[in-house]
Amino acid sequence: QFRLEILTPYGLFLQSDEIEIVNVPSTDSVLGILANHAPLIADVKIGEINISINGKREYFATTGGLVYVKKEKNL
């Protein structure tokens, strides 16, 4: 599991330390991000972000932005 923060122009939308996987639509493909993923920065295109929190899927619409994956800190 890892920490996910989703930020919008209006502020923090979601923050959780119990994320199992995040699927993000990028300009090249759909990125599947798991714990200990290599650091990256990518453009996010219009589409759907889906996440798995403790085995439960949640879906969110996105109109674009950036995804930034950095080295995890010990929580």
C-alpha cells in the first residue's frame, strides 16, 4: 500500500495511505501505479482515474493535469 493525494485547483480532494493501485489516463497510455513505482512525471488526459482502496474500486473523472510519483517515505 502507498499514499495517494489528489489535488484540484480548489484544494485537496483525496488523501489516503491505503492505496493498492491507481490507474491514470496519460497522453501515451493508461499508467498503472503500484507501491514502490519508479519516480515519474506524466501528463494526465481527459478520462477516468480508478483506484483500489482495501480491495474496493473507486472511480473519478479527470479533465487533465499531471501525475507525479516520487520515492515513498516511511509512514
